[in-house]
Amino acid sequence: MRRIGMNVDTGDTAWILISSALVMLMTPGLALFYGGMVRSKNVLGTIMQSFIALGVITIQWVLYGYSLAFGPTIGGIIGSFDWMGLRGVGLDPYPDYSATVPHQAFMIFQMMFAVITPALITGAFAERFKFKTYLVFLILWSTFVYDPLAHWVWGNGGWIKNLGALDFAGGLVVHISSGISALAATLIVGKRKGYGDEPMPPHNLTMTLLGAALLWFGWFGFNGGSAVASGSLATNAFVVTHISTASAALSWMMVEWAYRGNPTVLGAASGAVAGLVAITPASGFVGPVSAIIIGGVGGTVCYLAINLKFKFKYDDSLDVVGVHGVGGTWGALATGLFASKMINSTGKDGLFFGNPSLIGIQALSVVSAWIYSFVITLILLKILDWTMGLRVSEEHEINGLDISQHGEAGYSF
Amino acid sequence: MKKIEAIIKPFKLDDVKNALTKIGIQGMTVTEVKGFGRQKGHTEIYRGAEYTIDFLPKVKIEIVIQDEWVLQAIETIQRIARTGKIGDGKIFLIPIEEAIRIRTGERGKDAI
């Protein structure tokens, strides 16, 4: 009689479980990162939008989200409902995804990605979105954008995976999807009241920096755990993740110092996040020196990108488009340049290692993710706007989300 | 009885308080305030967004004293709080109609 858990490697499993916990920590880390950047009257409302994703997406994932994203494919477009309620997702390994790790460990690892991705979008419509509508948006966006996109890129039989595109830990699935969806959201939701006239500086950058540090820490699980094994590949992902982040933090800080006269804390923190985003798709395919370049370019490119919102006059309040959309795009394309089979023999070589075809495939996958995320998010938000309304009332926006949406105050001095 | 309201630079508070205590002034009320006169603010930049901060942090000291001590108190405050740079602050004098000590009910000179 077979015991449950034969073929399970304890080292691999330990690493995946730890990585799942690390990625889980990134969601409250994001909450603090964003929370410090808004005005104090909105700190709880902002934190809550990230935090509550842990509640909502967990249940959605278990009930049917995991099945849609990773279940048996229907035409390479979406998974079936075979694994609804995690039926069939047991404690034995599932070789297509996790040869040496219980299937449920892989499932819970992936769950944490599904949780944080929609939370990223909230930065775009900070300080003005209705909480009730947001809860519904979480469910709809996960179901109609995240789950299909995850299936295309990572699902067994997914069409982008079959095309040969490389996305180690979520450049397409997490960052481009949230970044471009954020663009759609800012266009529909509109600017904050008083934007451009009233000062809206960050109320607590110490909180933001703490959040950035937690993101950096958790990201070791985000990229390292995507090896779905403990060993050389996880090590590579861990190492290049760290290097890219450091490089990008310095890069953003220096560019801002030269352009604006000050090396800012917010710049260093933002640069670090940009570096984390950029290396995400590449982390299982590139080496340390490539990571310096990917992070260095990512920090500068994202810094320049956030200035676009002033040119085009849209209020992407916390720069989701500039950091995740643009950073993820650079990372996905950089993978097409710097990937090397010497790092990961199951991957491919990029342009700089003699294979010009990969960059084209990466570009195609990027454009597909852009278009799909943008269009579906636009439709979802339009429907929610007509039925429930997206924005809080003007009075509630002035009084702040904390008191109007949650009946609480973040601080009582 | 007069009330002296002095708006001074925050870092001068300790020196002013000590100097007033030395000349016999027993109590004061202090508030943290924001304001500007001729002193310019500064600019802060967060991710490319520029914010001009007009209001500067200041401290307001309020003391209520007998008429006989007013001149000396004002001279002390001005001497100690002055730096010579713009933004040193201002002193205002306000007549007080009555003062009452809550604990004992004393009024007038006995209350201050």
C-alpha cells in the first residue's frame, strides 16, 4: 500500500513552505509601503485594501481560483473546474508542477501570488475607492484577469507557456497585469479631489521604508520559491534578486539626486521595489552581473516612467504603472536579452547569449498581457461603476477613508 | 494684568523658559503652532511631486502677569529669543480682565 507523501523531498518542501510564508508577508509589507505614502486620514483604508486580499483571495483560490489557474487546461485558455474546492489537490506531489513537493504546498505558494497581485493595483486609486466595491473588484479581477493569465503563462498547456515565453516568478502574471490594470483604473476612477492644488505628501515615510524592507525580505520567497525546489536554481534566484534590488535602489537614488538635488529615502525604497519587480521574470534564468544591469536600468527607467503621469496628467497615486507596469515590462524583455541556459538548462538563451528568437517571444507575451489586462479591467470597472459606484462621495473623500469606510482612526494623539 | 503672547522659534523655548523663571515668572502655557511672516518656507519633492511648505513650525508662549513685570518680561523674551535672522517671531500684549485660580477661587493678583 502506498503511503501518502512518497517521493516527497523534505528539503524542497521545507523551502516551498517557507517561501509561501515569505510571500504572505509581502502583502502586509505592501500595505505598509503604500500606507506610509498616503495622507494620515487614509492610512487604515489603504492598509485594509492590501490586508483584506488575504481573506478574500484565499477563499476564492480554494473554491475555484486555483482550479482555473492551474487545473487541467481547456484549449490552453483556462483551467477546468476539476479542482474546485481543491478536490484532487492532495499531499502527494503533482509532477507537472511540483515533482518533489506536495501538491498542496505548490497550491498555497501560488495562492500568495494571487493574493498580492490585486493588492498592487490599489496604489493607483488610493484615497478614493469605495470599500464595498473593492471587495467585489477583488473577486472579479482575480477570476477574469489573474486566473486566466496565470493559466496562460504557468498552467500546464497554457498558450503563452507553449509559445516558449519565460516568466520565472511573475513578471507578466503579477507585475505587468497589475501595472497595466492600474492604468485602466486611474483612467476610469479619475484624479483625487484637489490633486494638483492641495499638497498630498506622504504622511509617514518610516512606515513606507519598513514596508519596502518587508517586501525585499519576502521577495526571496517570491523568486527563490519559484524554483519549486531547494538547491542551485533557488540559490540563483535568491542571489540575483538581491543584487538587482541593491543595484536599482542605488540607481534610482543617484538619478534623482542628479535631477532633483536630493538622494531621497522614498527614492531608495522605490528603486529597491523597481529592482525587485524587474528581476522577477528573469530570476531563474540570469546571472549576477546581468542582475546588476537589470536592476540598474530598471531603477532608472522606472524613475523616468513615474514622471510620465505628470506629462499625461493622470493620477496613478502610488505609481503602480511606473513601477510594476514599466518595471515588469523591462524585466520581461531583459529576460529575452540576458537568459542563459548555463544558469538554467530547462530555460533558453537570450539575445546576448546567441539566441535572437527569445526576445520576440517575450515581446509578444508582454503585449498580450498588456492588452488583456487593460481591456478586461476596463470592462470590469465600468460595470462596477454603473452598478455600485467606484468612488467614495466627495464628503467621504475629504473626511478620509479611515472614518468614512471603516469608522476608525489610524492615530489618536 | 496683562497677557504676553510670544511666537518664537521652537529651539529657543528652553532658553526663554529658563530666563523667565530666573526673573520670577512662575508659570506659562506653551503651544506648538505653524505660521509664517517674512520667512520663506521650503520645497519638498516626493517622487517627482513638488510641495511648497509655506507654514513653519513655531512655539507660542502665553504668560499672564502683573503690569509691573511686563516690561522686564518682554525685554527678556526678546533678548533670549532673538537670533538676528528672519523668522525670530513676534510678541503681543493683551489686557486681561480677570484671572481665577481654580483650586482656591482666588482672583486677580493672587491668582497669577
